[in-house]
Amino acid sequence: MEGFRITGGERIEGRVRLEGAKNAVLPILAASILPQGDVVIRDCPDIRDVHAMAGILSRLGCRCRWQAGEMTVCNQGLHNWEMPDALSKQIRSSIFLLGPILARMRRATVTYPGGCDIGLRPIDLHLKGLRALGVVIVDDGGILYCDGRNMHPGDVYFDYPSVGATENVMMAAALLPGVTTIHNAAREPEIADLQRFINGMGGCIRGAGTQVIEIQGVQRLEGITYAPISDRIGAGTLLCAGAITGGTVELTNACPWDLLPVTEKLREMGCTIRTEGELMLLEAKERLSAFSRLQTQPHPGFPTDMQAQMLACASVAHGTSVIVENVFENRFAQAADLTRMGANILVSGRMAVVQGVDALHGARVCARDLRGGAALVLAGLAAQGETVVENAALVDRGYAHLEDTLSSLGAKIQRIQL
Ligand code: EPZ
């Protein structure tokens, strides 16, 4: 197993160019089986989830080539509509392939992608959306046999604005002649990026970013070379690295509007944040102040993927902060490890009450999920002494060479074998 060894106390200072957003690239990779032609994704992050998704595409018959930050997908050999258990359970995002597979081959066999440490991760909304388009889905002991021979456009209403379910229906309907409308759609920036991607291939989708998305199915989509939006969660994580160490961080290709909930909270904690176009500059003061309350919500609310990082910042802030996690049912796992580092956190159900301490101390801790692992790295940057974060592979799912990025900003961090 690999881990990170961090010697805390260094200010994080410097300039970073962000990579493409993990949560934009994963659905875009799934949508890469839709066109008659190759897809080239620029600024593709070198992360485990991207390579896992490419591996699944290969098993379906596509050819995926990774070269210097670009992923090329050739779907000419697409022939397999089955995603056996081993593949489906590799990553949660495998479920994003259900819509595109049905769009191209009108049938699919998948298994439940399984939950992960942050929650059960059901797929009932995905299945509800596809059934509204005429897909017949039979659940035989966890294996889902999907028959799309009679697929038709339709109206889909989501009880909850699920990101993945919204994306799945957008992709399933993209080649379905007629108008499909999604009501109570997710509004995350990555949804708008998927719309731009599909429309760039000749699709006709509008409304992404609002609660109503209209998909006019077309006969054919063409290949494309596409640069996805930059990673707003990666950006927020680096801003938190500056904030928690009293440093200065400049991001050169950020989307400030997509980060507004995060930057507002960091300003509340006493950071100065200036933006100009895609440039963002954070300057932290000596010690952070507690924010009064943080509640995660679907976009444009505070992003759940930044909750763990803010929990780490609150751990060393002056005062008491309250965090309510409204999106996932189990996303405070890293609180136990932060407590081992000296944090004072009370977790009760979906609420965490954090009494900031003057300083954390280094400890040996373990990443339990992607963003919780990133939060432990942030805590290690601020802690006195040495911290070892086990299970770096979980962090590598969503951050490309995090230790290199942080080292370039002055951190004392290295990847180690444990
Ligand atoms: C996407 O997951 C992201 N992943 C997650 O990022 C992110 O946390 C999440 O959206 C919320 O923003 C990718 O885009 C690859 P949801 P997704 O469907 O699509 C419930 C990260 O760290 N739900 O919006 O799975 C679900 O249980 C990851 O980068 C159902 O009940 O999120 C959860 O409570 C973590 N039924 C809530 O909705 C369903 O059919 C939000 O889930 C689907 C979801």
C-alpha cells in the first residue's frame, strides 16, 4: 500500500494550472461511445477513476489511448453491451455507461455498481429515468437485464436532482428521435459541460444548468476533440491548502462562479479571495476564523465534495463551526482520523460540530474515501510534526499526483510505500 508522508508547518504558496474535472470527464468518457468517430479529451486528468473507466470502455470493444494528458476513445469496435459484476463494481461511475450503451445497442446487462464509504449510492433514479424512456429493466438477483428495443422519448421527473441520473438520461436520449424532457434535473456545472460536449458532436440539448433539460434526439453524432471544464473540487481543495496553512494560492484556469459557495465560506473564515476572469488568488490570514454553519446541497448550494476539506479547515479555525451533510449519509468518516490529530469534532448523524483547536499534531491516519483522504492531507500540511496518510490509492482516484502539486507549492510531502 502507498501513503503520503507530510511534515507540517510549511505555508502553501504558488500558482497552479488545474486539470480537467474528474466529474466532467467520467460522463464524457461514457458519452464517447455515442458518436460515429473518435473522441479526443484534452486536459484529461491522470487519475485512477479515468483509467478505470477507460478499462471498462475497452471491455465493451472500444480502444482507449492515453498520451500526455489526452485520452482518445475509438468506439468503432463497440460490440459488448454487458458489464459484468467485476467491471460494474470497479467504480461507481460505471452506471453512467448504461444510458450510452442503450442509446447505441438498445440493450444492456449491468449489475448494481455497489455503494462506497460515503453512502449506499442507490441507482433507483437512474432506472426510473430509463424506464420513462421505454427501457424494460428486469432485476434478476442484482443483475439488471435492460431491453431498449422499444425506447421512445419521454418526460422524466426526478424526486431528487441526481447528477448521475440526469447525465444517464441525457446520454440515453441523445440519439432518440423526438423530445425528452428532464424535470428537477441536477444543475452541477459538469452537467452543462456534458451538454456542450454532446452538442459539439452534433447533439441538440438545452437547459443544462437549470432544473429543466430538453433533449432533441438526433440521428447521428460525430467525433470531437474536446477540452472539459477545469476541476472545481480540485480548485477548492488547493484553495483550502492555502487557507489551512496561512498561505497564498493562485489558480490560473478556474471557474470562479462554479466555486462561489466555497469561496464565500473561505471569505467568511477570513481569507481574501480575488478573481479576474479565470484567475483566482487566495490569501489567508495567520489563523482562520470559524464559519457559523455550512450545509451541503445540490448545486448551486455548497458542494458535498468540498465538505471534508472544510471540516479540516474548521478543525484549526478560531471558534466553533457546524457542518450539516445533506447529500450523502456517511461522509464524516475522516472525523475520527482528524480527532487522532487533535481535532475536537462531535459527529451526530448528518451534523458535525467542530471546536477549532490552536494546532493539530501529526499522526498516522488512513484515507477512507476520496475527499476524506484529501482532507487528511490538508490537515497534515497544517499539523505540527509528521503525518502519514495511508491508502493513497483512494486519493489517487480523484487527484493526479497530489504530492507533486503540493510539493510545487512548498509542501513537505512525499509518496511512500507502507
Ligand atoms: C456525482 O455522484 C459525483 N460523482 C459525486 O462526486 C458527487 O458527490 C455527487 O454527484 C453529488 O454532487 C461523479 O460525478 C462521478 P447523485 P452521483 O446521484 O451522480 C442519491 C467525488 O468525490 N441517489 O447526485 O452518484 C444518492 O444516494 C464524487 O468526486 C439516489 O437516491 O451523485 C445521494 O444521496 C463523490 N438514487 C444523492 O442522491 C439514485 O438513483 C446524490 O447522488 C441516485 C442518487
